[in-house]
Amino acid sequence: MFSFVERNNMIRFFLPLIAISLLSLNGCTNYAPVPAEKCTEVVKHAKKVLGSMAPDGKTMMADCKAASDSERGCVMAATKKGALAQCM
């Protein structure tokens, strides 16, 4: 078997990987779908969340229209940059 130190090191290595995997599995599947007709609202919200890191509006609008209803719902539910980054 593994010694206490080896087991502790393995846990410290694999636990964050498992947590990240579980978070990424959660994804945007639990959000209410938002139709493409609401892209103006989606882009406005994304700009608010991203602040100075937001790309230009034309690019964001094109990305919004190309996204799925679920991805747009994910964007609308995001309140932090990290959450928004996982939407698309």
C-alpha cells in the first residue's frame, strides 16, 4: 500500500482535479434558455460582468447569435468573469 505521505500527496493532487471536473460537468445545462432575439440584453449583461475586459460589441453580438439558447441562458445567469468564461 501507500504510505501516509504518498497517500496525502495523491489526495492533494487529485482532489482539485476532481473538483474542476465536477464543476465543468455542471456547465450551463441548468439555466433557462434565452432566445437569440434577446442578444442585446445578453451582450449588455456580459459587458457589465466583464467590465474593461469585454470585447467590442459587434464581436459579442456575433458570438451571442452563434451561441445556443442554453449558452445565452448561462451568460445571463453569470455574475462573475469565471462563471461567464465557462458558458461558451
